[in-house]
Amino acid sequence: MKTETPAPAATIEEIDHYVRNHCPVGSFLTAVLSNDLMAAVGHADETNLEALPAICRYVHWKIPGRCHGSREAVEAWLDRPQQEDSE
């Protein structure tokens, strides 16, 4: 049985930066956050492709649900001021 490839630290840092600062991310993470598997696989580099299950688990369990799940959720998160996070 193959062990899961862990999510790269740089990828986790980019996700966390997106969450904290409402900053755009690259095409791979935009696809992951938008729940677009075909685009995520198409835009992934070799390292992120191997770690895709771990990255998806991180997104699902560790970041707010309102900032991922669809293209519309990602766009709304990027348009939302940071100050609203504390409300």
C-alpha cells in the first residue's frame, strides 16, 4: 500500500495566504479551491499532482467553507474585505 504524499509546505502556505489576505492564487489552487478536478489535474505540477489528495483534505478540513467549493465562492472570497472575517 502506497503512503500518501504530504501536501507541500509552499502549497499550504499559499492556501493560508489566500484565506488570511483574500489574495488570488495560481491556476492550480484556483481550480482546487473551485472544486474543479479536471482543471486542478491539468494545471498541477508533478509534486502537487502527487499530493492532490492531501491538498484536498487540507482545504476541506482546515479552511473556512465559505472560501472554497465553487468558482463563485472563490470569487466572492477574493472580493470580500478582510475586515468581514472577524464579524
